[in-house]
Amino acid sequence: MGYWLDRVFIVLVVAISAVYVIYALGSMSVKRRILAGFIHCFGLRIYTLLSPKTMGCTHCGVELQKKNLIRQLKQSGQADQNK
């Protein structure tokens, strides 16, 4: 059982690392897709708890951070459509 658990853990670590590298080195559209997938899978609340600095408001509550993130995502989607 320990053998399979080790294998699963290693696969998860490698997969998470690969996604991080793609996110860090990718273009803005790749970053938006990864972020949208992250929010879709884990929810907006977990995203705002894990990375409050992306909202520019580290002392704000979770609800305000969620509103800011939704506003930013809508604005970036509108900017993509205008191109």
C-alpha cells in the first residue's frame, strides 16, 4: 500500500509543479485558462484564501476579495473580446 501511495504522491507533486511552470512562463491567455480551471475545480473562496495579494487588498475580507476577483475576470474577458 505504501508503494502505491508514494507513486500517487509523486505524480501529484510533478503534476502540480508542471502546472505551476506552465502558469509562470505562459502567456496571459494561458494564465487565464489555468486560473479559470482552478476556480472551476476548487471554487472562488479557496482561491481568494490562498492568494489574497492578487487582489491588491491583503487586509480585505474574503467577500470583498471575491467581488474584486469577479470584477477583474469580467474586465479581462471584455478586453479579450474587444481585441
